Amino acid sequence: MKIKIELYGASRDFSNKSYLDFKVDRSSTIKDIRNKLIEYLDKRFNGNESYKKIVYSSAFCSGDDSIVSDNYKITNNEKIAIIPPIGGG
């Protein structure tokens, strides 16, 4: 399935758009999304450790603007947002 990750704060440096699209398995969780983002950063930004720190320290929220935990299961074509801590991590 396809999900859209909306980028906020320091995570906007991850793309020239305000979001990233990823294909994930149907049983994926936020933890899986973190791992996908890390893989993306490894490929696109040569493993930029500052960017990785942002991903590891960020909160994620669901389409209804609720903060979700790492074990939150993603639903079909869901929109998820990454919300870095103030100061970027």
C-alpha cells in the first residue's frame, strides 16, 4: 500500500516537496516507517546522521492529528506526519 508522510519542521529538508510517498506492507507500523525513512536518508543523503537523529527523535501523528506510538498500524493509503522536536532533534 502507499502512504504519504507529511514533513514538518526540520524534516522538510528531506525533500523539496512537503511530503514523501512510500510503499509499505499492509501490516506496517510507525516503527517500519521510521526504518523506511532511515533507508531513504541513507540513499539520498549518504546516511546524514543529523537527519537520522531527527527521524529517531520525532513524533508521528495519524490523519486525525493524533500522536501515535511506534506500534501503531498503518491503514490503507493513510496520511502520516512526522513532527520533529523543536530545535530539530
